Amino acid sequence: MNKKEFMDNLNATLGKLPVEERNDILQDFEEHFTFGLEEGKTEAQIVESLGSPNHIAKELVATYHVDQVEGSITAGNILRAVWAVIGLGFFNLVIVLGPFIALVAIVVSGWAVAVSFIASPLLVLVNMTIALDHFVLFDLFFSLLLAGLGLLIAIGMFYVTKVLMNAFVRYLTYNVNLVKGGMKNA
């Protein structure tokens, strides 16, 4: 493979990145070729030392998306980062997707409990309108207790969600760095 084929392949594989980011990366690899040629290496030797453009692009796309998540933790950024990290290899399917699904399940279930507890007084009111002759003061007070507990759970879930998402972003960063280091040693 020569320089043109390498650069074309790299450019095509980096198509998911913004144009300015892609141009910066391509410029960096142009410099690799320039320095390599000045050292007397052939284009084929430089390509061989750089590695597969597909692997390079996957690592760079994963790193870009993880950096985006570190800057702004949104659901879309997290999903793109998870997908990019999973794309680094089959092993990451188990290592990244499993914890991601577990964290999402914990967060969703916590928020579901909070919302259902907060909504419990509404259910008592609905029950009162359906069965007018059946009103127990205990139901109302218990539902108000659950609503207060639900508010506390919601406040706690707000912080738990932030902490879990930040921890998961650090885990993604660690995983990308691990894969990069593993590929350099392979």
C-alpha cells in the first residue's frame, strides 16, 4: 500500500468525524509521511510502521466520541461513544455493552421508582373518584408518605445518575486507552 491508498482509506474511514477534525488528522499523517521520507524510508515502510488505516480510524473515532462525552454528557454523546468503543473489537462488545446496559437499568429503575412514588397520591385520588364510598384516610397519608419518599429518591437519583455517567465515561476512556496500548504492544 502506498501513501495515496493509505490516505484515501483513512479519509474514507474517518467520514464520521467533522471535516475540520478529519483534516487535522490527515495533516498529521501527511507529516508522518514527510518525516519518514526525509529519514530515507519508503512509503511502504511508513505505511507498515503506521499500521492499518481502518484500525487507526476506529481508534481515532472512538477517542473523538469519548472526548465529546467528557465535554458534554448527553444521551446522544454517550450512545455514540459506546458504539464507537464497541467498534474497536468484539471483546469490547461484552466489556462495554454489559456494564452500559446494567447502568442504564439501574438509572431507569431508580427513576421509575421515584416517579411512581411521587404519583401515588394521584392514584389515591383516582381511586376516590371511582369508589366514592371507599375512602380510607390511611391510604391518603401513606401515599403522601410515599410521595415524600419519592421526592427524596428523585433527588438522590439526580446525583446517582451524574456520578454513574461520569464513572462510565471514565470507564470508556480507560477502555479506549487500554485498546490503544494493547494494539501498540501487539
